[in-house]
Amino acid sequence: MPDNPIYVTQPFLPPLEEFVPYLERIWQSHTLTNGGPFHQQLEEALSEYLGVKHVALFANGTLALITALQALRVSGEVITTPYSFVATAHSLLWRGNKPVFVDVEPSTLNLDPEKIEAAITPNTTAIMPVHCYGNPCNVKAIQKIADNYNLRVIYDAAHAFGVQDDGGSVLRHGDLSVLSFHATKVFNTFEGGAIVCHDAKTKQHIDHLKNFGFVDETTVVAPGINAKMSEVNAAFGLLQLKHMPEILHRRAAIDAHYREALHGVKGIHCLPQAGQHVANYAYFPILVEPDYPLSRDALYQKLKAHGIFTRRYFYPLIADFPMYRGLPSAGRSNLPVAAAAADKVLCLPIYPTLTDADVQRIVALLIDTSGAT
Ligand SMILES: Cc1ncc(COP(=O)(O)O)c(C=O)c1O
């Protein structure tokens, strides 16, 4: 094993000395959580940075998804994608909803609007699409279907921090959008997440739900949960936000480097960016096609043997996990595009401290197919 392993991602950490003054303020105030000053400042700073009306911070993205479903009182069946991180569908099970999987489009690997209508039943109440890899969904077509059938739309926007389409933030679409600030994300608060919503009343309701349902000292209006972001995480987010320009600049350069170097390599298909006016370069997915000399898994193993730890996001499909595979919509014949992508995809390393030499090393291994190791 080479002694300098490269992982699919590495969280961005600002210089430690920049974080110390934030910690000193927390120590002085003794306010550690429950909507303290850093929490409030980060909600405001993110609303401004992202160009959205309201941001409610959460302890993580999964609790934000669960709370989003609770806030909209979603019941019954929810149409969603099988091609995502498992938390998307798990949030539905936590709320007692039934996931109904619909296939994805080949170009973006996002929920295919043309296949949604056939999956709607009298029990359908919502659609939960994912802006996979930060590529915006076909939001217009999805909203049209939602309007026709009176369905709610909750976007799992865990990958879409800062992404804009030609009209502004991609987070403005649907009833609610949910972000993750997990350590692996473009913007991280160690652990964290948020719900983006459009009006103050909904924001207030969400704020109650993430604090056990308390509206004041003695009144509880719903069986809410503890999903509050702490002051340490919020403070880190404020600092991280200052570094976003350099983070995005470096990610963009790596993305361009890969695209140029891999252009024309037979059997390697770089997933195109689709519909972003501003991208976030969160992932670098390639599809390993049958005319590449190695199978996807052989390539994955070869890179691993050279200390390059890629990830097969998203393999297995959510629909293949034991708690989902018995569902009528989970069969691979219902999900041919997602199933094919899950068998071909490999996400290459992309993160701000990845050097040009690292990228060259990875590209050289992809181009040199003379041996399995
Ligand atoms: C698409 C998607 N949804 C939801 C989540 C869950 O977010 P968290 O890890 O913050 O709970 C993640 C990532 O972790 C994700 O990639």
C-alpha cells in the first residue's frame, strides 16, 4: 500500500487559529446550543449567501429530511429516487411513509419526470427528488406534475449547496429543500444540515419541531425531535463560509483537469454538468462503459491497490437494500436506468487540497489499462 492514500474526499478545515476566537466567545457566553448567537448568525449568513428566504439549521441532514416530512404532514406514499444515499428513503420509513421508487434520467441520474405519473396512486401525497451530484432536477416538469395532482415536493438537496440555475438558487424550488453539512460535503459544519423554506410561518413551525415541539416554556404543540445545531457547529459554519470562494475555485479547477485529461478515453464517460448556472463541483462521477478494458469493479480495485480510494456512489441502489427490496417498485425491471448507472459509476477524488500531481496520478492509472494492478 503506498504511504500517501487519496480518499474520495477530505473535509476542508480552515487554519485552526482562525477558529479559536469563535471558541473563546462560546466559552465567554456559556451559550452552547438552543438557538444561540452563532446559530442565528449562520442562518442569516446562509440565507444571504445562498439567496434564499429562510434557512433553519439542523444537527444533520437526515433529521432535517424527517422534520421536513413532518412539517408538511406528508402521509401515505412518496415518490422518490432509488439512486441516492440511503438517508433519502430512510427518512420516509422514519415517518411511516411508503417509498415508491421511480427510475432516473440517463443524462443527470435524477428522478425522471416522464415516469412519475405512472407511479401516482390515490395514496400519493408527495415527491422527494434528489439533485444528485448537485445537478439540478427537471424542476419545472416535477412542479407541473405536483400541481396537477396536488402533491408536495421536498427536494433532498444534500449535494446542491450553492448551486444555481438560470433563475437563481436551485433551493428555491419545491415546498422545501433540505441540505446536509456533513463532513463530506462541499460546505461542512462537521455534522449539520438545514431546511430551506419560503415563508416565516413555516420556518417558525420547523423551529418548533426541531426543539421537541416547544413553542414556549410550557407549551408543546407536536411530537418534535431534538435536531438543533450546536453553537460550535454553527460557529464553524460561519468560518467555513468565509473560505467558500477558494474551496469552489479549487474544486472547479480539479473538475476541469479531469474533464480535459479524460476526454476521449475510450470507455470512460464523465457525467456532464447539466443545467447549472453556478456549479459546486461536489463530486466527480464517471461511468465505466463496457468498451473500457476493465470492469468498474476491477478499476475500483486497481485504484485501491494504488492507494486511491474511489467510491461507488450510488451502489447498491437504495431499492436493493433489505428494507426496500420487497417493495413492488424496487424491482430492477422498474429501474433499468438507475440499475445500469449503479453498476457503472465510480466517483473520483475531488476536494480542495487535492493537488494537480494527485489528479495526474489518478488520471495516469485510468489511462494505463495494461494491468489489473
Ligand atoms: C443525498 C443525501 N441525502 C441525505 C444525506 C444525509 O445527510 P446527513 O449525513 O447530514 O444526515 C446525505 C449525506 O450524508 C446525502 O448524500
